[in-house]
Amino acid sequence: MDDTDGTPTATASLPEGIRFALGTLTVLPVRVTRWDREAARRGMVCAPLAGLAVGLPAAFVGTVFLLLGAGPLLAAVVSVAVPAVLTRGLHLDGLADVADGLGSGRPAEDALRIMKQSDIGPFGVIALVLVLLGQVAVVSELYASEGWAHGALAVTVAAVTARTSLTLASRAGVPAARPEGLGAAVAQTVPVRTGYVTALVVVLLAAGAGGLVSRYAVVPYAAAVVLGLVAGELLLRHCRRRFGGVTGDVFGALAETAATGTLVFLALG
């Protein structure tokens, strides 16, 4: 594979890909040893593992709060807060910026400039409030009605689905909206077939995990992942039309949209 300047680069190893994914998508103290297109390709294929690294701690802390006697609402708040902490709120910040950019109704260049500003506008605030309230409401309901196992699994699956949406957003044919930033670094690095195979593996693993909790949960968990990814894909297509491609902020918005969509569909299921 060639780097951005046309220079051939060696194939990145699986450990290098995992380090890239964890180092760019979480705050875990992982040193990224390579920062080239091949490492980005491997890293974005490994993005679901970064979701697992975020989702498992969130599920664990929420379950501990429940076992210590906390109510489902408090446990849900903690479960939603942990991913924000483990990502420094970057995905939430991206969601707010994209909401401001889309809500402005401006041409692509102006909207991208609005997204780069450090402040958050009214559309961003509304998006953050609704998404966080929705996530807390769903997780609280799952903890209360389905028990800690379903709630913990839902939190984990939602986090993995969120990062799987980033794998799909990095596929060939989805350009970057800017020549710099995370979007430009990872855009079009993942072959289309690899992206969809990765998504299929995540769907099957989610179905299997649901089956471990209840035999009736296999289909709902598989469907929730698919529908969460569809929600992210719909936003991705809209962002491509409005901005001309993806940015780091778009990746953050996709992750939060896919996670929220997965949780909502689990609650409905």
C-alpha cells in the first residue's frame, strides 16, 4: 500500500493497528508507533476493539454501582459517563460541532468553519442534551426492567457498534472534507469489503453475546447493531452531501449516533 505521498509503506501489524485504534479513539496510555495510511487502515479495522475497551469498563462500573445498592438511574448515569471520560468527550464534542454545522444551513465551507470553532452553539447544546438524556434513559430502563446483565451487555454492545460505524466511515469511496485532521488521516483507508466483513463479525458476536444472557436476546441484539449502524450510515450520507466528506467531528457524531441508535432499538426490542 502507498502512503499519502505515493511512497510504498510496509503492511501494519495487528498490534500496530490496535495501538493506532486505542491511541486515537481512547485516552488509554497507548503509544502510537506508526502514523501512516497503512497503520490507519489496520487501526480503523480494529476500531471495534477500542469500543470494547470503552464499553467493558462502563458496563463494569455501572454493574458495581447496582450491586452496591445504587438505583438504576444512577448506575445508568455512571455507565454513560465512563465512555465520555475514556474518550475525553471527543465524540460528544464532535456531535455538538456537527449539529452546529448542519443546523447553520450554511454552504460546506462556512459550515466546516463553524465546526472548527471552539464554542458550542444552540444546535450543539440541544444535540448533546437529547443524546445524553436518551442514553441514560435507555440504560436506566434496561437496568431496571431487564437486570444488570442485559444493561451491562447493552452498554458494551453500543460502544462497540459506535466504533464499528467508524470502520465503515473509513471505507473506500468516502472522502475527507478537509485535507488535514483525523478525517483526512483515515478516510478511504479501509477496503469496502473489509469494512462490511468487520461489521458482520460484530453483528454475529453481539448476537452470540445476547444468547449468553437469554435465548430470546439473540435476534434483538443482532438487529440493534444493524439498526445502530444504519443510523450512523444515514448521518454519514447526510454529512457527505453537506460537507463533502468526513472530518474528525463527523466521526464523533457517527459514534454517538450509532451508540444511541443501538440502545434505543434494544429498549424497543
